[in-house]
Amino acid sequence: RKKGGDRQTMLFSATQTKRVADLAALSLDKPEYVGVHDKESSATPTSLRQSYIVVPLEHKLDAIFSFLKSHLQRKTIIFFS
């Protein structure tokens, strides 16, 4: 791992926990925190539905297609690897 130089490294997290803050402090040079809804009692809107599913590699595309097809009228963000 090389620090410094002309390289810029950014860390984005939807949830800012102590573990994420510790990771940023360890791996970033002069980390800056940018928050949304910092003054709110809850950063997650009450109407937001969050879920996850574990899918075997060979079924991932079918699972994503099926999910999107059944949620056409909703705004959706999907993270997968």
C-alpha cells in the first residue's frame, strides 16, 4: 500500500460507524467527513426499506433481474460483487 504522491483515495460509506471511522483514520491521509442528515435523530428515512440476499454466483443475474422486474415502480439501488 502506497500513501501520498499524486494518488487520491476516497472511502464512501452509507453508514458511518466507529469501525468505518477507524478504518478511515488508519488508511487515509487527512480524512474529511462529509455527512448528510447529521442533525437528524435517525440518518435513515423511516420510509426506506433495506434488505439483502445471499445468492450463489451462478444465480446472481437471474436474482437481480427478478428483483428489478418485481419492483418496477420503486427507486432501487443494488450493490453486488
